[in-house]
Amino acid sequence: MWRLFADIGYLILFLNLILFIKGASNDGKAYSIFTWYLGVIFLVQVTSMTLKKFNINNLYLSHFYFIGQFTLLSLFYINILKGELQKKIVKVFLIIVLLALAIQYAIDFSLFLKFNLFEIFITSILLILYATFHFYNMLNEKKEFYFINMGILFYLFGSTILFLVGNLTIVLSPKMNKITWILNSILYVLYQIFILVEWKKSFSKKREFKTIL
């Protein structure tokens, strides 16, 4: 069943990528960065599925996923956060985390061939922090990228817990391990739906208006 939810999530991701590409040059830098994020994630997912089909180890692609996600979404938040202190926090942590991970892999390259729980935790928890910053800002400001931000917070909070717990399910029964992946796939589908809702409510009308003009 998890495979079904995963495929649905990938299909919605592809749809979101196509929809966002249509306005990537017209809706600001943050919109363009998020479009690049969708493209990178889609590329990693397709590559991962292709390698799995040929029974080739694809665990190392998780690093491209989490580091790529962290880097691009950090740049995304740098462009939508309003406070200079918040922007500075994002910039500093972006540099620190990338340097820390580079040093970690340089010291022990074997980590590159398996899941890195430190990488998953630190990149996800910081993005959750940035999403919380944005929600706080939106209390008194325009609700910009509201549904995308909600999706990021909802998905990363849930998936981080599942990935950390998932490391423990390796020693449990295959059934428990499968439940973890099913729940993560469901969270991913919901995340992509949040992104789709954002495009529909915030950008589809702009596309129609420009077409009329």
C-alpha cells in the first residue's frame, strides 16, 4: 500500500512542478527558488526509483534529497522572512550545517552510503523553525505562501519523527517497518496537496489574468 501512496505523491509532485514552472519567471525570487526545489526533489525521486528498479543501491540519494531540500528551502525562507534577524539566523545556520555535514562526510565517507540521522534531524528541525518564524510573521502581515508553509511544517514535523523512529523499526517486525513507510507516504501526499492548494489559491488566478491581458 505504501507504494501506492508514494506513486500518488510523485504524480502530484510532477503536476506541481509543471504548474509552478509556468510562472517561475513572473512571480518573484521566492517563487522561482521554490520551483527549483520542486525540480530537484522530482529529479532525485525519479533517479531513486530508476535505481531501485534495477536493484542498485540508492540510499546515497537521500543525502541529495535532504541537503538539497535544506539548501533550497533555506534560500526560499531568506526571501520571504521579513525580519533581518530571522534572515541572518537562516543564513548563518545554512553555512554552519553545510560545513558540518561536509566535515562529517570527509571524516567518515561510509556515512554517505546509508541514512544519516544527524543530517535528517538537523536539516528538518531548522526548516521547521523557519516555518514557525514565517507563521509568526503572518500574524500581522500578508499571508504569503501560507499553504506551502503549512505543508512544510506539517510534513517535516511528521516525517522527522517517522525517520527517527524508523531507525528503531529496523529491529522490529517487517510489518511495523512497513507501517512507518506508509505513514510517511501519506504525509508526503498531503504535503504535495498543500502545495497544489497554494498554487490554486495564490497563483492560478494570476495566470488567468495574464492570459486575458
